[in-house]
Amino acid sequence: MVAKKYSITSALYPGSHIDIAPSLVIPQVRYVDNFRGAIKFFTNIDKIKKHIDENSEYEEACDIAFIGQDYTGELNIAPVDLIISQFAGFVGQATKKYLKTGGILLCNDSHGDATLAKFDQDFAFIGVVGTHHRIINTKLNDYFVLPRNKEVDLTKVKEKMKGPTYALTAENYIFRKIR
């Protein structure tokens, strides 16, 4: 849904583990992980490409690559349309330099990545992924609000590597890189 709505053709997936689902809807994906199991999984990249080409939603051959390292290190990649952050730490902060201006950060808040993006001047909060994978872009001011209107403590989020318990949450949050 996100790939289609925002015309995504390239993505970076730091901390991907062995999840290749993005390649079924996005032609060019760069996967990054230093987990031994992911490194082993991607050693048979030709078999993975064949599976993706047989099952993808687009016509052209997939263009995937795997980088077996920590995503906080320097990555030798071209800027992408989308960065995917799922349960892998502060991906948005560590990799936003690889996201095109106007590109999309899709993240959850398990480690506080969505919270950090919400308060980052480089990003604009533009939506959430709701039930049935619907994109919701209304009433966004209802998100990232703590009970009793307490202030979000970003230092605590970074120390604990956990997003706060907000009054209203979503499975995934969508941000546009604005600068």
C-alpha cells in the first residue's frame, strides 16, 4: 500500500533480518543486517531473486542487494525513496542521509524510532498504517500524545530504546523527509 501510494521504486531496509517482503512490491531494495542468520540467508541471493521475480507485483526483474554489516556504519548506496524501520533501533536517525528529500520513512515505535522522527525537524509526520493496511492521514494530532498531556522525554527514549506509551498508537508511522 505504501509503495503504491507514494510511488516507491527504491528502498533501504536496515535491520531487515531475512524479511524480503518489500521486494515483492518494490523493484530495488537494499537490505542491511549484521545478524549471522541474515548473512547466511542472503548468500544464496540468486535463489532469492528468482523467488522474488516469480512472485513480485511489478514486471521488471528485481534489483536487490544485501550488505552484511551494522547499518550505523557507512553504506555505499545511492539515495532511496523509502527507508523501512521495523524493530531494529534508531534506523531513521542513523540512515536518513540515504533517504531522498521527499522520500518516505516507514517505521514502528518499538524502539522509539517513530518518536524520534516525530520530533526531528528533517521529517514531517504524514500518516499511519491502520487496520487492513489502510493509510490514514487524518487526525494525526491525536498520535504522539502522552496521557495527561505530559511532555515526551527524548533523552529517556534514547536511553531506554523504547517508544513511550501514547494514548493512540499505530502499527506503523509514515514520515516524509522534508530537508
